[in-house]
Amino acid sequence: MILFLLGVANEHIFPRRRKMDEIDHILLWTIKVCLVVLFVTLPMALAEELPGDNYWLACSGGDAKIIERSLEQNPAWIHATTDNGEACLHLAGIYGHGEVTTLLLSKGADPNIRSTWEDGLRMHPLSWNVFGGHVENARLLLENGADVNADFDSMVDKVHSVTVTDVALQLQDVEDGDVRFEMMLSLLRKHGGKTMEEIRNANEL
């Protein structure tokens, strides 16, 4: 690529019909140096535009200060995803970090973003928080546009789709006595949460 651009420069900036003088030689060498610097530093600059491990660890670890500082310097990171296709809003749902979730939503994070990882089951941040029993974090997402009935793939067979209401019902049975999932189910129902069966039956009417 560098050789190609130098050839273009020689052909169009320094035509062969006239002899190159001292200024031409200086200009040509300046172009050569600039091209070399450009092609050496460009990959590094592009790499710097992608979030590193510190950012993702702050997302899962609940360090809102690091995230805020990172987003001030790199606003586009609000839409970035890990190599496994998970956004910071997903990772904040591992332990239900409300401060991080609030910050991300205020910066324009998509509450319905889905995991693009092959085994990510197309999960959105709300589903991560429902599985974790993080009621207040789920409330934050719902109050900021999360689709309570957005389907995703079942963990059981990855063929059938489920909603977070299906998951909350299952967890209420499995985690008998855990009040978090009773509260979660109540919250989801309050926001219009339905099971996949209820949605299918309603569509058939």
C-alpha cells in the first residue's frame, strides 16, 4: 500500500516531463516519512479505540468511576461488546450493579441489546438480571425501555423461546422460599410480563 501511494505521488505530484529539483526531493521524502508513520500508528490508534480488559472488568465489577471516565474519553464504547458479544450492560447484570446500570442508561446504552455470542442465547440485559434475582436492576431496565416480553433462547434446548416471565416462574419453583424471585415475578407482571404460552394464546385470538 505504501509503495502504491508513493507511485501515485511520483506520477502525479512529480511528473516525469520535468527534472525534480531540491524542493521536490524534500517534498517526496516528507511524503514517504508521513506514509510510514501513518501505516505504523494507524493499527495502534484503532486498537486504542476498542475497550480493554480494564473496562470490561469495571463493568462486571461495578466500578462506575472507571466506566464514566472511559466513556468521557471514548463515548462510542457505550455500544461496544466483548469478544463474546456482550455489552457492559450485560456484565453489570452479573451482580446487579445498579450504579453502573444507571450510568450506562443515562449515557444512551440500549436496554434491549442482545448477546451475539453463539452460545449467548440471544439474551438481553433484563434476562441476565432476572436469572440473578437482581430486582432493583431489573426495575431500572424496565423503567428505561427494556422490553419485558422480548423472547430469547431457552437454556434447556436452545430451540424453544422463552421470556423473562417464564424464567422467573421457573426460578420461583426451583429456588423455593427465595423472596427475590417472588418480587421479580411481581415486578415483571406489573410491567406487562407474559409467558411465551400466554403470548402465543393472545396472538391466536
